[in-house]
Amino acid sequence: MITKKIEKMLANVQKPGRYVGGELNSIVKNPDQVDVRFAFCFPDVYEVGMSHLGMKILYSQLNTLPYVWCERVFAPWMDMEEQMRKNNVPLYALESGDSIAGFDFIAFTLQYELSFTNVLNMLDLAGIPLKASDRHGLSPLVVAGGPCTCNSEPLADFFDLFFIGEGEEMDCEVIELYRRYKKENRSKEEFLIAAAQIPGVYVPSLYDVTYNDNGTIKAILPKCGAPEKIRKRVMIDMDKSYFPDKFVVPYIGIVHDRAVAEVLRGCIRGCRFCQAGFLYRPFREKSVAVIDKQCHDLCDNTGYDEISLSSLSTSDYSRINELLNQLLTWTKEEKTGVSLPSLRVDNFSTELMSKIKSVRRSGLTFAPEAGTQRLRDVINKNVTEEELLKTVKTAFKGGWTTIKLYFMIGLPTETMDDVAGIAELGQKVVDAFYENPDKPKGKSVKVTVSASSFVPKPFTPFQWEPQDTIETLHRKQRHLVSSVRTRKVEPNYHDADVSFLEAVFARGDRRLCNVLLEAHKIGCKMDGWQDCFSLAKWLEAFRKCGIDPAFYANRRRSFDEVLPWDHIDCGVKKSFLIEECKRAYANQTTPNCREQCSSCGAACFKGGICVEKRPNLV
Amino acid sequence: MKNVRIWFKKIGTARFISHLDLNRCMLRAIHKAKIPLWYTQGFNPHAFITFALPLSLGIAGERESMDIRLEDTELTREELISRLNAALPDDIPVFDATEPVMKPGEIAYASFIMELETENICAEEAVSRIKGMLEQENIIVPKHTKSGIVDLDIKPFLRKTEIAPKTGLIEIQTVLPAGSNMNVNPLLICDAIKTYLKLDFYADIKRTNLYNADFQIFV
Ligand code: SF4
């Protein structure tokens, strides 16, 4: 329930529906009847945060615990923030309208580095001291989960604990422990030392980091009995893993406004630039029956008429045709569409295409990632030009006329010829359209080639690589544009400044906490929004702190350097990543997990594809 | 098939969503409630949904309506209402379903209750000053139209406007032209008070009813 005071501010802001709650399926409890108030904070605006599946899962799951009330909190847009600061309204949770400063848990989900300043800004808006060392009581505990916690060092000063890996079980264990310690009136220190014993929990204050003279890390030392390595948590049996039967249905339009089914976790591919591909190993599928039921329940309880089958690579689902057939038994009649957000070049068949088309058709996008075969081998993107052309021909036959191709520039070993290869590949797709004998009459083709800048990430074989400097990236972007020779190919690229900052924070260490604090002070926020991002401001923050961002973004690390995230264990062994990095330099590919196990280390979780029988490949 | 007029309120949190959002919300609720909507035949089938008169963002509605066309169905009125309520957020309650009598195009007036909460000035004082303003020869406010901003004299439309202090607030009851021909948004009255009297206040506005040209209640 929003207060009158909040209502009054809403007259002065854009999209007030972001700030009122009250949506269908939002959960309201009696605060007097719960022990734990939990603020689930997404450090971006409502429309972005509400589209996030992880938040929907944990929101519903935590609220199944009768003694917990989990509420949603999003970052207010600038206009609302201005109103809140002017009227002294602290950051509040949408369900109750209560200020979150009095909550037990302030939990953030860290999805991208560019949201880090929003985390600080939200704590500040809530009136909560930013640094963990300035918060003395047991509550509020400021915690976080999400992919960025695999290297949360740039945020280490601000958080009390991090959840490493999948949160479904671990979150509940931590809440349960907290509830006990609160009743027993124990101190925050006692709680954190005990929490560090829960598998997957990382308490940064229980680790001391020392540095060498050259600025690299000397050692990361645990204390108070905290584990030397924190191994991520994994839900091995996806069929038994909690999944909500309803979503909060937003009043206002959001980015992904539909039912989402999670068909699998992990990825069988080992694209060497892709953090998610290694972080979420092993590959685990849900059964057709479970997915079907979860889809049906969701549609029944929300009124959505579109289901998105979500995962890192849905078309790798081993029973994709069976699943689509099963869904079609009721979706057609209930006028519900099915969409696949990610399609792969190599297993896009006419059959698959016809099934998605029979319900709904969206634009076609493929990600060859690199313009030449050599570079695709380097990054282990096992897609050939032949496969791509075959796929687009299938698509053209099916009536599609616009295709979007995603690439990266700045990949390790990349030359200007590889960059030009992006434009050439786009051209070949255009040619394939005109070679198609039954192409749609009177229609033209449009191929967009979109180039983002490569950001080296922790837990990938490229975690030691330097990122191209901004100047080099700009040169490559210009080269791409000048390599395009027809208007039917449309090149576009991402802002290199943004990728640079991402690279700094992705592989940053604890010394960046001060930079973050400084950036927050000089007003950096909503960095993921083009109009808000200012590299100049960030460089000022780095200068003030005496820190050279190039040390983090553009420096090649040696294999024996201690990395800021070496105490985090995602299952995949460092020795495997080194091996993969060497294979990359030798232009050698590695088979996917379904073809052959490469013993990456993720088999330690004893489940998923690592223990499955592989069909005998001929 | 048959036409049904669904009567609902748009209150609380639902005041803060646009007409477009409301439309989507209703479509979803109808889908969720498995109400057998009648679809046009042909290549691109679509359903009939018409709202009597869209409501501006920020204003509550006490007696809003939406017309839908249903397949022949056994669904009773009570069942229709309860199924929709189960599928809608609490702040969009459905309270009736009737056979449409008037056409939405007949709507000519709408009644509003506005509660103004002033800062730095007591309600009685504010009421007398607003009354003074209402006596003026003309009351000119800028109005957004399709062809840009024009100056509009709202004085002629304020004949059915009453104002009185009410428990520390200022209550304005008014009936304004509404509909496709001439539409006067109650926010224009707020704008007038703000510009003429330099008063700062928060206005809580709700639309209470709709009428045809003869001041008969829209049914
Ligand atoms: S252990 Fe083998 S099958 Fe399992 S994720 Fe690693 S490479 Fe794939």
C-alpha cells in the first residue's frame, strides 16, 4: 500500500505505474505475522527488473515460507528519485510501501556490472550506510546473488554476504539461520561467521586480500574458519527445483511481458568468451511433462497468451520437438503463442520453424559471433558458414526477409580481415536471399550485422586476456562500416566506452570499491542507459582514487597470477580454462558436452549431462 | 453472440496506469477468466472491446464501463463478474454486468469529485478565493489539443460546479462536458487555480458518473 505522501509525488513523474505495486498476484502479508522482512532489490527500473526470471522464482519461493515476506524494490528513475529526495521519502518496498531500512534483508540481484552504481544509490535512498563496516546491528543485512557474484570483489566493502550459484536452497538456509540468531539476540559478527559455513555463502569480510608491489594480488586469506574456497550451489534435479505457478502480472508494459518457462539450465557449448556457458555448468534439462505443466499453470494464473521457452540455448533442449508438440495440444485452442528467444544456426530445422510459426513469428536472430571461420574456431563457436547459409535459406523459404546477425569485435587474435569478414558474411546472406528461387516476390532483404565489443570475463578461457583499447575498438568499428558495400547490409555497433567500464569491473578487485563510492558521489547512476552513461565522470572517479582502469581492462594476466576470484569455485577447473585458452591460440575447437565430455571439472556436482549416457556418435 | 457492458472501478493503485495499460490488463483478465469472447471471422480475427470513455492517468473512476461481445454462452451474470474479479487486480473490481442501453457515443457529460489539499493556507480561506475566481468574467487556461496548445475559456463549462470546505480539504463537485465532441478535463480547473491564485495543492480526483446530453445517467 502506497502512502498519501508517495501518491502526491506520483503526479510529478513519468510512468507512475512503476511505483505503486498492487499488481495481480503480488503478495501482501501481515507484517505482524512474519519474522523476516525481505526486500528483493533489482538495481534497475521496474520494466527491466520485472522481466527477470530469477527474481520471479525467488520472490514466489521465499513467500511460500509463512514466516517470510519478500517484497520487490526497483531503482526509481531520475524524476522519481528527485521527488523522493525532495520530499524525504526513503526507498520503499512495492507491496507494503514501507521503508526498507527497517527490513531484515536487503537483497540485490547482480545481473550486470553497469548496475553497481544503482546498488549504492538505492542503499543511499533507503538511508542505509553504504559500507558493511558502518552497519553494526544484525539487521539490515545487505546481501546479493546473481551472476556478478562470481567476482563480487568490486562490491566487497558494501555487502555482508554473497550467494554464490543458484539460490533456491541456499537463500532459505541463510534466512532460517538468521531467524534463529535474531531470536537469540546474537551479533552480526556471530551470524556472519556461522553463515560462512553454509555451502555457497561468501562473507567478504572474512577474507583478507594482500597485494604485490606490481599491484597484482598476493594472497586471499580466509579467517574465522571461513572456507578457503566457496563452491557455488547448484540445483541438480531441475524437475524438483522450485518453479512458480504464477508471476506478478505488471500493470504497465515491461521488457519481457509474457509467461516464461525455464526448460534447462547451463549450456552444452563451450563458447570461450561466454561466462554463462561456464558459470552455469553442468547442463541440466527439465522433463517435457514438467515444463508443460509449468507453462499451463503460469498461463492459467496470469492470463498471458505468450510463453517464452527460456534458457541459454533452448534449441539445444534434447526433446524440443516433443515439447513443442505437447504444448501445441493446448496452446492452439487457448490462443497462446510459443516463442524461442535463442535460436542456433546449426539445429534450426524446417520442422522447428513451422512449429514456432504456427503460433507466433518474431524476427530471426542468429549469433555467429565472428566473421571468419578461423576466429570462430578460436572462440569455439562451432558454427560453419555453410550451416549459417543453409539456415538462412531455410528461413528465406519460410518467408522471413529480415535477419539479424550478432558478432563481437575485439576477440583474442582478431585481425582487420576478421572484422571485414563480418561485413562479408552479411553480404553472403544477402546473396543467399537472391539465389533463392522461391523468394517472396517483390520483397527486399535486410541483414543487420550488429557488433558488440568483447569483454573478457572471469571463469572463461579468456579471463587472462587484455581487452582492446577504446581507440582500437573504434578503429575496428570504422573498418566494419567501411567494409559494407550494400545498403541491404546494415552495420551497427555498441558503445566502446561502456564495454571498457564493464571490462574494468568484471575483473576488478576490492580496490575498486573506492572508485565505485567516488563515482556514486559524483552522480554516476543508471550506467546501463545510454543517455546516462558518462565515461568522463568515471575517469574522474578513477583519477581521484589514484587507480588506473587500464590495469584491469587492458592488461594481459599471466596464468600463474592470483586472480581476484580465485577463492570462488564454480566447478570448472582453472587448469581446464588454461587448456582451453591454449587451444584457442592453436585455432582448435573443443567438442560440446553432448558429443564428448572434456572433463572440465563440473562433474563434481554429480548430475546433469556429466552423468548422462551419450549416444554413440558415428 | 451478445453484447455485455462490464462495470468496474479504477481505484487505488490502478489510478496510476494509462488507458493503454488498462486495456491490456482487461484483455489479459478476460483471457485468464476464459470468457468466451466473440471474434471476427476472417484472416486476422480480433475481439470487440470498447471502453465507454477513457480516463486520464491519475484520476480514479467509480463507475467505468467496457463493452465486450461474447459467444453464445451459459455464463450467468454472477459468474461473469466473479470470474473477472478473480482475474483482475484488487484495485480494478468489477461490480456489475448489464446489457448496454445507451451507446458510448451518446456520452456528453461526466461528473467528478475533486478533493484539494492545500499547503500553507486553510481550506476555508482557499474556498473563498476559488469561489472568487469562479465569479470572474472568464477563466483562461492552456489546453493541449491535436493542433497544439490553445487558450480555452472554461468559465462557460463550470455552471454545475460546487465548492465547499470538507474536513480540512476543499471539495469540488463538478459536471463537465465529456465525450468525443467536447471534453473538459477536471485537471484544467486545477490548472486555473494554480495560475490565477498561485495556490499549491494536491488534487485527488475521481470520476463518479457519465451522462448523455439530457443528463440521464449512462447505462
Ligand atoms: S564435466 Fe564434461 S560433461 Fe560435465 S560440464 Fe564439464 S565438459 Fe561438460
